[in-house]
Amino acid sequence: MINAALCGCWTKADAMKIIESSYEIMSFTPDLEKLIELAGRVCYKSEERITEGSHVPFINRMHDSKHESVLEHGAITVRFITDRGISHEMVRHRISSFSQESTRYCNYGKADEITVIDPRVAFPDMTDRQYQLWLYAMQEAEAKYMQLLDAGTAPQFARSVLPNSLKTELVWTANPREWLHVFRLRASSKAHPQIRELMVPLLADFKTRWPAIFGGLMT
């Protein structure tokens, strides 16, 4: 329950679920870096130079010469669990394909609770009072959403009171060149802390899987 001194006469039980952001790499083109080399060598008709491991220096040369269009071959799909505010930053990227949980069609009243993303991982300096105020705002939003549903309001209208912190699931597919662009913006120290919470470890994962493509990026 929330501190009574912060809440006045508010007495609603705490039904809300609080979770952390997360990601899962769902799918990717097999032998992605080798495919990029094969496709790129068509430009130079040098396919006969392909050997075990030759994709590494080839992709490095593509980076150096800014011939990154060859990195558009293949795709990587990632499933994110984040809040609605951060998802709005994600879906601004092009060229990408997105499928996102819909607050218009999802009725959170069926579970008698909403789910929100815990901000404390991204904002470790948050004070207890700041967190309590945030928590109170989330529970108030949940209460009003449920009351609207109880009054016969359709979910597509009741969603208007849901907060930016509402949990959403987003499946994002993009080619390697676009992921490079995403990481340059969203893993940067200038990016929003909550998107960095996802993108910094995701970039580390990408570097392990595809070092020739992503290994040179810094955060």
C-alpha cells in the first residue's frame, strides 16, 4: 500500500503488477555475416575469394568504405518488453517492421490489474518519495481505468487514462544496417535511460553473435 501521508483518503488495494524491461532475440537470418559477404562480392564478381573467415575482413572493408548497403541483407527480430513511452521512440525507426500489443483491443480488466515497468533500474537515483509518488500515480490510473470499464466504457476509450509506464510488448524486425543505426542512437550515453537499459545489453549480445557487423560500435 502507498504511504497514507502521500495519498490522503485514497484506499484502493495494490493490485498492480510491476516488472522490469527485457528483450529476447527471436529470430535471425542463418549465417548472416557470410550471406552479407556473398551478396557484397557480387558487386565485384569476387565470389571465388570467399574462404572460411573471409567475411570478417570483407565486412570491415565495407564499414571503412561506408558501403553499408550490403548490410541490408538478412534480418534480425527482437521481442521487447518495455513501457509505452519507450515504445514510441522505438517505432520511429525506419526501415523496420513492428508488431505491438494494442491497448485498443487488449482489455486489462480481464486480469483485474495493469502491468507497469519499474523505473528504478534506469533511474537508480530515484528517492523513496519519488518512487512512492510514481507508484501512487500508477495505481490511480489503474483504478480509473477499471472504473471506466465497470461503467461500460470500451477498452479503446478507457485506455486514454493509462500511463506511459504501462507495459507493452513489441516485436521489431530490421536488417543489420538499420540495427547499427538504432544502436548508434539508442545505446548512446545521450539516449533515454530506459531505452539504454535495453539497448546496451542487446548491443553486447549482438556483438557476441555478429562481431564483424557490430563489434566496432561503442556505447
